[in-house]
Amino acid sequence: MVLSEYRTLLWHMEWADSLIWKTVLSVAAVQQDQPTRERLHHFHSTQWAYLQIWRGELIRIPDLATFADLQSLGVWARDYHRELATYADALQDATLQRTIEFPWAAQLSKRFGSVAPATLAETILQIVLHTTHHRAQVATGLRAVGSEPPMMDFIAWVWMGRPAAVWGGVEAGEQDAAPDGRRTCRLATSAER
């Protein structure tokens, strides 16, 4: 895969995350559901951890209990995607082959016997797949309370013309739109669309 394809996967991930958040925040039955809160916190914590590792930072993840409500957790999720966009925009093709050092590598070595190095490209794919898995668990929870989860499939997003994420459900009145009314795209250049 090339850099533009990794950016496309990240752009889709933000769009799908924004859809699941819009739905979760609109369904009263899941607002106080602890397993849903834990899943959302888990996959966004993982997203944040990977971004912090990629940037060479210490991993700092707030405990779930520090979020006053689901809305504040959603704002934190949206903020991740804003920071990810800045990071992804600065990536270059050669950067994708950089080896990523994980602070938990020693624990994995004990479990698996050894740990082969992973590249930035492989870890981007991991975060997209990990998020998709847990987002699907949240969608299953929505269905369990009688709600219809949003269509978040990659191919559906392509068929819809690759719309940008709209985080308006996370903060009332917020819109991700350009001044001329078009939706913005923070992770892909016009040449990539």
C-alpha cells in the first residue's frame, strides 16, 4: 500500500467513528450502559496510545472515570482525530517503513516467545482494524437495545463519495464544513480524492 491509501483508511475510520458517536449519543438506552462506555474508551484509548507512540511521546490515557459523561468521552475521541489528521498530513512515503517501538514489547515477548519489529504502516493498519472490531461491538450493543446502527462499511463510504466526518453530534451546533458549505477532508489532499 502507498501513503495515500493509508490516509484513506484513516479518513474512513474518522467518518465511521463519527457515525457511531452520533448514534450512541442519540440512543438513551446506551447512554448509561457501562459496557458501551468501556468499549468506546478502550478503542479510543488504543488510538491515542498508538498516536502517542508514533510521535515519540509518553503514553498518557485518562481513566474512564475521569470523563463526566459520554459526551465528554466523545469530545476526546473527536480531538484524537483532529490530532491524527495533523500527524497524517505530515507523513511521507519513507516514514511508513519506520520501525515502531512498543513499550509493552517485553510483555509480548514473554507471551509469544519473541516479537518481530512492526513498521508504522503495519501499526496504522492495526489501529484501523482494531477500531473496526470494537466499533462493530458497539454497533451490536445498539442493535441489542432495538436501535439500528449506522452503515459504516468502507465500500458504502466510497459509494457515498467519501464524505468527511461530521462530529456535530459530539458538540451541539458544531459542523465540519468548509466556508462554502462543502464538507471538509482533513486527511486527504485534493489529488488523493
